[in-house]
Amino acid sequence: MAHINLLPWRDQLRKERQQRFFVTMAVTAVIAGLVVGGVHIQIQTMIDFQKARNNRIQQEITAADKKIKEIQQLEKRKADLIARMQIIESLQASRPEAVHVFDELVQTIPDGVHLGSFAYKGKAVALAGVAQSNARVSTYMRNLDGSPWFGDPRLLQIQKKGAVRTFGLNVAQTSPNAKKEKPQ
């Protein structure tokens, strides 16, 4: 029987297998590295894209906040202007009131009543004077209550001094327009 030494052939086959194994391992490692690198690049690209979107949204929010503040300032300015216009309109409407008040005082005063003093206190008018009798003061108060420019007369005092009566009363100044607008 012949002796064949198979060991070098097996060693060579083992070396070839090891070499193929290492080549396969290297190729697999390179492919795995490429896949991991590709996934990493893809994820990083997605993260960068989302950051860019977030920055864009933040810029839009900042711009919207500026516009909101500007709108609020404009609304405040508008409210101030409207308030000024209302004040001016009320002043324009009340300009002729003093003339009407004095005219109405003359028209409502009955015979036998004389005013001694007249004072404004806001929308209240304080009147003081002398009358021939208590009935004349009552007539004067009814006339004031029926006037479109006065309302709610209140007698403060009435005193007899000799043949005359001195009186003091308060009356609220109103506007004919205000009386028409009130529901009854």
C-alpha cells in the first residue's frame, strides 16, 4: 500500500478556506459599514431636514408674534383714537348746553320767584333764591321737573324771612336727547 501524504493538500485547502472566509468577512464588514454609514447619513439628513423645518417654523412664529404685537398696538391706538373722537363728539354736543340751560332757567321760573345764586357741580345745578310763597317754590320745582334740560329737583331748604321765603334746591342737568333715549 502506498502512502500518500494528504496533509499538504489539506493544509492548502484549509488556507484557501480561511482566505475565502477572511475575504467574505472583509466584504461583509465593508458592506455592513456601507449600510451603517448609509443609514447614518440618511438619519442625519432627516434630522437636518427636520431642524431646518423647525427653524423655519420658529422664524414664522417670531414673524407672527411681531405682527400680533403690531396689531395689538394698532388696536390700542384705534381704541385711543375712538375714545378721543367720542370725547370730541360729546364736547361738540354739549357746547350749546350752557345756552339752553340759561334759557330754560328763564322759561321755567314763575312769577314771584327770584334766583339769587346759580352754581354748577358736575351735572348737578345748585339754585338759591327767594319766593313770595311755598307754592311758588313748588311751582318752580314742577316746572324744572317738566323741563327737557332739568330733572329730579330736590329741595334742600326753605326758610321764612319776613314776607318772603328763601330756598335752596338742587336739580340735575339732563339733555333732551338723553330723556328720549331712556326706555320708559
